[in-house]
Amino acid sequence: EGDELAATYERMGWRYHFIPAALMDEDGEMTFYRNSQEEQGKDEKEEWGFSMRLKGVPEITSTVEMQAISVPIINFSKWFTDNVVSRKLPGETSSKANQGPPRVYMKIDVEGAEFRV
């Protein structure tokens, strides 16, 4: 997923870097649980989502082990300081897409963890 998006954005003159990790106020690992609402008669697209809490009835939604997925978590404040605040800025470029001061855009989905992040 990340490589395809990076190539698309590069054609637009942007730099893109996908980080397959969860954000938190500490480094470590976190368990997410698949939203298995389809088996309970809900919209099948609900299965696409994950939650920090186990939802549904385990007897209906299969075993907890099958629903759980562990992902690395990174300390967002430390990562931001190390990778954005203290980064070396690129030199001047002739690309119209890069005119003006350097910018950082982030898409962050931290539903339910806003306070800690």
C-alpha cells in the first residue's frame, strides 16, 4: 500500500512515507480487535475496522485469538521531534509543487486515543 501511494504522490512532486504503526505516548506494542459485526447481521463493511476494545460476543464472532492483531506503537512526540522538528530541510527546487516554506502534512487516525497521543 505505501509504495503505490508514495509513487503517486512523487508524480505530484510530494514526498510520502507510510508508517505501519500505531501512535501513542510510549513505544511498545498494542492489540487491536477486528470489528466482526457481519456475523451479527450488521453491515459487512464493519469488518474493515478495528478497535482497541473487543466488541461483540466471542461465541458468535469466533475466538478472541482470531480477532486480535498486534501492531507496534511508537511514541508520537519522540518520533515527531526526531523526524520532523530536527530534520534537515531540502535546498531550493524548481518544482512548482515545492514553492514556499517547507510543510508537513499528516493523516492521523487515532479515534479513541486522542488524549494519550
